Amino acid sequence: MPLIKDFNKYIIGIDISDKHHRNLLDIINELYDSLLKGANKDIISHYLKRLDVFALTHFKAEEELMLKVGYPDFKKHNKIHNEFTKKMSEFEKLNYVSPVGKDLVKYLISWVMEHVLIEDKKYASFIKDNEKGGLW
């Protein structure tokens, strides 16, 4: 049973980011389903590794795009990405002691709501506004 059902809510209009966000939402749903089935530390560790790969790929692509278009809040956005990576590292350490699945899902949902729906929409709007003005 998926936790996140309305994927359209998370579309920001930047194709590569939308694909990455969909991947993140799929990971969250799969993790949630695994927890409902009694996931242990090893299974949670698997999802943490997938989240690491997501972060590496997505953040790199997003940051390169922001630099390319001269997004003025790049440093703030980059800081948020670094905080996410640090938090995932903390979850990995905690997971060795005790399964962190529920806390991880709560964090991810909160992060997606804050980051994608607010912060990512800001840079997407910046890009769209500047495209209309003929800057690129």
C-alpha cells in the first residue's frame, strides 16, 4: 500500500528533477511497504544505500543546472542538500544499533514536502521566468 499516491503534486516542470523526484517517491513507498512487512536493519540499510545513490545523482544534476542558469539562492539550496546527505549518514549509523525505518520515513516525507514543494519550486520558477525573458 503506497504512502505517497499523488505524484503529480511533486512535479516542478524540470524534466530531470521530476524524474529524480519520482524515483525518490518510489523509494519512500517501497521502504514504507517493507516496514509494513517487518523490514529489519539489513533491508533498511538497502534503502539507505539507494537514498545515497539518489542524493549523489539528483543533487549533482540539480546543482549543475542551478549554476548554469545563475540561480541566486544556489548556496542556500546546496546547504539543504548537504544537510540531507549528513542526515542520511546519521540514519546509517543509527541503523546499525536499531532499525530506523519509521523515523527515516517520517524524515523523508517531511523533507520532500519542504524541499520539493517549496525549495525546488523556487528554482524551477526562476528557470521558467528567465526562459520567458529570453535569457536562455
